[in-house]
Amino acid sequence: MSNQIELRHIKYFLAVAEDLHFRKAAERLYISQPGLSRQIKNMEEDLGVLLFERHNRKVQLTKAGEYLKRELTINLKQFNDIFNHAKLIHKGKKGQLKLGYVGSAMQKVIPNLLVQLKNETPDIVFNLKEMDNEKQIQDLLNLNIDIGFVRLDRVPSNIERKPIQKDTFCLVLPKNHQIDASNFKNLSQFKDESFILFDPEYSKSYYDKVLQIFETSGFTPLISHLTIHSSSIYKLVENNFGISIVPKSLIENATKNIKFIELKTIEQRTDLSVVWNKTNRNPILINLLNLMEHVKL
């Protein structure tokens, strides 16, 4: 690439590539539209490729432009992370770690891990956000988070996945339900009950695995409610809106007005896995991955 192309040219290109409108992009960049058009034209000439097809008022990316937008978005994000990391070091911090997680990972796994990491590497800024599995994968691909904790059996090829916890499933029942661990035989005892499940949009693969449990038990469940939070499930069960099935790791934050029956005899299990982007060069992530090799979660 020619030395004439600077960081500002990349930002100009990405603005137009996102808006597909020179005037809107120019207003967002606080420069004149003719000036922006000239900068993009200079970039195209310098690269020797056409980045945009211009038809009257319509602007479209060429194939080369689409490729450049995709790759530069990722690389610019890496540059920003490097600059932010340098600022943290200047302030006496050793870096930042951005984590995404499903709710069950916050029961034990993440707190235990962060305590260990804090002891090993103090002065770290942690940024934690609960999000669904697919959102975590997308944010890992875009380098918006450094590491995720998901319940997925398959991930894209450039995402590394390591199972760290295998869970059994548990039935969730109101405290006064006539069936408990002493008279429980199999799940078919509940074929006439209403079930409250995690929304498939939160985790399609997890939802499918739960449906496999019902299929193995010989019936199709009546699903009355879908939600994304275990606390909502527990509150609905407590108030007799239905019963549920959750991973065993979620039972610790339950209310006293519900009870659990562990489904030990079924074959289905759910893995909690740690996932990260193979291209991520955050040194704190590398420290964390090394630490996980020696810590029992």
C-alpha cells in the first residue's frame, strides 16, 4: 500500500461504506462533501482499484470495496484497542479484558476466574456484559469482546472453543408440587404440564437440546412462556405459571419457593465453554488463557 494512504483515509472510506451516501458521511465526519469525494477518489487512484460504483445519487460498494470494508473494520478495531491499551498502561493499569457471558457462567466460573486473574495480574480493568450466545460469537468475530462464555456445540472456524464445565439438567417445580425427588420416575409424569423455557433466540442450540430431552421422553411439551433470564423462570414457576428445565449450575440463585429434581438418568448434558478469537492479541487474554490451564473452575 502506498505511503500516501493515511489513517484518515481509512476512516473516510469506512464512513462512506457504512452510509453509502457521500453527503451523510461528510456531515458525520464534519468535512465538506466535495472534500470527502476528493479524498475517496485519491484513495482509489492510489490503490489502483475502484471502491464505489456511483450511479446518479446511488452509491454501492464494489467487490473490492466490500472486502476492504470488512477487513479494515476489523483491523481498525484492533488499532483502537492497541491505543486504548497504551492509555491504560499510561494510567498505571496493565490492560483491559472485555468479557461476554451467559447467566449461568456468573454463578461460579467467572467470579472464581476473575479472583485468580486479579491475584496473578492486578490493576486490570474488567468489562463484563451478559449477552446471548450468538451475540457473543458476533462480538468475538468483530473483536468487540475478548472472551466469551457460551453454551454452544459449534462455533466458526476462527473462534477457539474449550469446554470448561459439563452440567446435568434439573426440573424446576413449585415448592408445593405433588412430585418431588422421592416419587419422581421420569419426565413423562409432566406431559400435561406447561413449561417455561429459555427463549431460542437466546441460544438456539441449547433450546434444541432441551427439546431433545422431551423427544427422548416421548412427548412434545406445552410451552407457555419463553424468557432469557433464570430469575424470570423462577418467579413464573413460583407463581404456578408452569414448570421448567434448567442447567444444574443455575440452581444456586433460586428462591426458597421452588424446588429442583436433578435429571441424572437422561443422556443430555450441556457444556459451558470458553470461546475466543484466534487473532486476538490482547496480552491480558493470553494471560487468562494460560491461567485457565492451571485453575480448577
